[in-house]
Amino acid sequence: MKHLLGLKNVSKEEIKSILDDAMAMREILDSDCKKASLLAGKTIITLFYENSTRTRLSFELASKYLGAVAANIAASGSSVSKGESLIDTAMTINAMAADAIVMRHSASGAADIISRYTDASIINAGDGMNEHPTQALLDMMTITEAKGDIKGLKVAIIGDVKHSRVARSNIYGLQKMGAEVVLAGPSTLLPKQLDELGVKVYTDVEKAIEGADVVMGLRIQLERQKAGLFPTIREYSKFFGVNEQRLALAKEDAILLHPGPVNRGVELSPEVADGAQSLINHQVRNGVCVRMAVLNQLVNGKTYINR
Ligand code: CP
């Protein structure tokens, strides 16, 4: 792979290879001296047109742990605020001999566009409502660690599926790895084309969670309430929030995931967010391993475990 724009066009074998590498990369993250030379002499630029804590920081740390030079451009402090276009910005970064550009943008397809104008590998760190591939990869790594295998698991994704790039990447990735994916949320937050993706859709959260091995809450973007897509935050939480009663409908050993940031008391009750089944902090830690694996594979063109 030259670029990672989404999981729609990534094969099961490629996903497995990234997950295997990410698990092996954990030895670097867990060591006293987090330093490898896999990306020595390489330059990784993070270009974020939207806010981020987890994705941006984990890509920066992953780059540095592998020995690369890492630099960030936030749109607000750059020439983007003077009107420079996305393509001109990407070509400017490319001219400085970047080996990879990690980009988040509010427009679906933005990463795909700049991949046509640069020599650097492009990694999509979230593009509008389209995809967030490394989030789904770190979710799959967390599931694999907890359950041994993704194949045959029931994964219930709950919330604002319509606007969620995390949901879309997880649907593509989890199905390729053999999971059954079910979705639930308010009907106004479920896109119409879900049937084409081969997932079961419920407006009743209880039915989706029943017997699930994995329950994944999605962040509710609070501006959706202002847009009239659900009546009030309190009603959303009452009918669609994952709480102890609802989580108890899943398998006894079910795990709870959330991409973050969590609106506590809205999509997850504080009890389940901090409970024994929650692997939210594991997801964050695994994010660094997955991003090390992706950077190494794209920039060096080879896997870590077969080095
Ligand atoms: N999950 C995720 O993308 O979080 P950030 O917005 O903090 O990067």
C-alpha cells in the first residue's frame, strides 16, 4: 500500500498484516526506551483541519518512537487561514520532502484528493463522514486482544451512525474479518443505504446489544441536536445511551469500546465508561501501536514482523 485512505478497498490480508505488526510494535511502546530506527531519516507531517487529541498525538508519538522527524500543521495557525487551498498546502508540504502526510479534514474525500498531488504517502486521519481507518484498526486490535479472534463475533455499534466515519471504517473492516455487525440509533441518525453494507439495523438499542460480544458507543455530535435530528440530549441518553442495564443484555464477557471523546452521561453512562468491561484506555494505547505499524508499512513498504 502507498496510501491508507480507508478500509473499503483494503483486503482482509492487509488488515491482518497491520494488526500483526501493531501487536509486535507493542514491545517498543512497553519498553523503557521507546526508540527504534525504522523511520530514521524520514519526515512525517500531521496536517489537521479539525480538532483532535488522540489521533494527532498518537501519530506524532508513533513517528518519534520509530525515529522519524515529526512536525504538525494546524489549519488555524497556517497559511490555510490566508486562503491557501488544500491542494496547494499539500504540494507545499510535499516540496519539503515529506515521506508521509497524515491528514484530518471536514470534507469527505479530502485525503483521496491530495493523494493525487503528492509523492508522500497519505494517511487519512478522518475525512468528513467518510472514513477513519486507523481508528477502526485500533478498535480491531483491541477486540483481537480481548477475544482472540474477530471472526464470528457480534459487534453492536450504537449511536450516530449516519455522520460517523468511525462506524463506516469499522463496518468495512469488521465484516472483512468475519464479524457480524449490527447497528442501532435514532432513525434520523441511521443512513438509508445501510442495507447495501450488509448490516442489521435496529432502532431499538436493546435488540442490537442482546448477545453482543462487543458494544461500541459512538460520540454524539451535539450540533445534531440543534439540527433537530433528535429531541433532547436527555431523551437521547434515555432511549439510546449505553448504561448498566443495557450492557447487561450483551454476553457476560462482552467488552465496551468508544472512539472518544466520550460525552459522559449521553452516549455512555459514567458507570459503564469507567466499568470493568470498558477498554477505552486500551484503545488509546493501541492507537499508538497501530499508527507505528501503518507508518512503517507505508513509508518503508514492508511489514515489521518479517523484518
Ligand atoms: N477518536 C478520535 O479520532 O479522537 P480524536 O478526535 O481525539 O483524534
